[in-house]
Amino acid sequence: MASCGGGGDDGDDASIAPTPTTYTYDARNFIASGSKDVVGLYHSSIYADDFINDCVYTFEARLNRINNTEIYIESFKILEANYIIYPHYNMVGNSPSVRVEEGDVQYDSTAPILTDSGVSDSNHLTFYSYSGVTSPSDIPITDRSANLNLEFSDTAKTNDLCIQDIRVSLQAMGTDPTYTLYGSDPDTGMFVLIYDKSDWEQYVNDSVKQADIFADSYPGWAGFKSYFAYGSKPTTDYDGTSETLDTAFDAHNYLNPNFNWSSEALELFGGAYDLTFRNITDGSFLWNGFSKLISTNGSTQNVFLIGWEGPATDSYSDACDTQYGEDQVCEAWEANIFFMHGEKDRGFLIDWTFNNVYILVKN
């Protein structure tokens, strides 16, 4: 009897499952408490009758967290203002090359926010909230996300066409803490990248150079893309495995040979370095391309132009690989803008639809 009773009690104790740990992910992973100073950039476009320019603005902002999901922007200051000029789309400008030009906005200029005293319809960074038994590092990356809406005063937007309301879906990198937010929105045509200010300050005096993109063996750079739309979580096919990566390229340390390029292409992209896009599954050749650092004068924006090339209609299939006469043409065009992180080991690639952003890592 005693033996039976004792054995029964021991068995009951052993069958009790341990209580699983509950994990959370929300705005507290980005700002543990109080406020945080950040530095970031946003890329937007100006469309007018006679020109198309991309604005690339570096900003500093102070963010305040008020609860587990809501943050508001207390201040917003422009640190660096540049334009990406595309002469082939414009009727203005003197230089024929695609290039970055300094904007006419003074550095360290404050951009007035419509409201700056708390969370409102015109000022909020709202994180999605997760609570469950999956640790934050294993939560699907699309669940580590937020939406940013920041509206500026009418005066600010009138005085500077590049000051536009920011309304984007954002994806987070890092969990404890989150150290980077990035995202875009196809409706507003905008890309936004946000770093902790201390992260940005580590590399501000170590400018990115053309050579920093060189990675000559497969996979030189590889990464995945996420799709963004304001008001919803990002989506991606990436699940952490190499099989679900989306793109890879080798960035070579020699100039693109410009075989059969037109004079216009040479003017636009002259001095670009060779690049090879690869099949992510086996490293096989996909197509040729080029890279060119277009940030200048010690800029911290680290902007590269990534382009493609391919034989023109009715040209030989190897028109981009072998020099022929004038009857053969290799077409070249800009495909993406690549923003390299200051540590030079990763970056963000955007296209002209703004509905997706690639994060790439240098291997």
C-alpha cells in the first residue's frame, strides 16, 4: 500500500510539464525605456515637367517610447541633403553622368514636424506586438515590424520639395536590441533606413569607397527581399535558409569593359566596375552588370548605382562580352540603388517600384 501510494505520487510529479517561457517582441526591443537618438536616411523622388530627381536625405531624430507599442518623433533634423541626378530623364543639368549632387538645404537644418508632443495620427512609429513561446530571435522576421507615419508642416514641404510626409512599413533587424529599421512604400515612392545614432557614429569618419563593394568569388553579395506596404506587415519568402535567398552577385575589382556600349551609356555610367549576377542555387551565370559609387565629398550616405547590361534587340547574344562593330549594341541601364552600411559588410538594395527592399550581406 505504502509502495503503491508513494509510486503514484512520484509519477504524478514527474508528469507535470514545466511552464514554458513567454517571450515578447514590441517597441521595447527598440527603445528599452525613455528616448533614443537615431540617424537615418530617406530616399524619395521629385517628378516635375522637365526633370526627375531622387532626394537622399540623412536625418537625425529623437524618438520617445510611451508604451509597449507606440513611439513618437520629438525632433527631426536634416544632416545631409543630396540629389541623385538622371540626365537621360531630364532637360536640365550640365553633366551627362548619373551622379549625386549636394542639395541646396543647409546641413543641421530642422524640418518642422506637424505635431511633436506625443503620438498622433500624424506622428507615430507603431510596432506590432508579439507574445508567445518562440524566442525573439526565432520569430519570423516579418513579425518583427512596425509602421511609421510622420507628417511635416506645409511650410517645410513648400520650402523644400524633398521634404515629404513619411509613411512606410518597416522591418526590424536585431531583437535584443533592435538596431536597424528599414522599409518602403510603393504608394509614396519612399525608402527609409534608421540606425541607432551610436551605430552611425562609429563609421562616420571612415567613408565607404568603391573598393568596399568588391567581392570577387561566389557568392560575393547575397540576400533576400521583403515586400512592403504601409499599414501591414512586410512579407518575404525567406525562411533563414540559403535556398530561399533571392539574389546574389560578384562585384569585381576591375572596370566594366563597356563592350558595344552606346555613347550615351558611356556618358551615363562611365567608370563603373564589372559585376556578375549569379543563380542563387548553384552560382551559375545569369547576366552582366556594373557597380559605381556615386556618393562624393565624404558623404556618409554610401550610395552605389547597381546596373544591368544585355544585348539589344537583333544584336548577338554575346554583344556584352565581345567587342564588335557599330551594328552590335550592348544596352546598359541603372537597375537599383544600393546603400552600404558603414561597417561595409551589408547594405540595402531598392528598385524603382519601392514595393520591395533587399538586404544583402557580403560573404
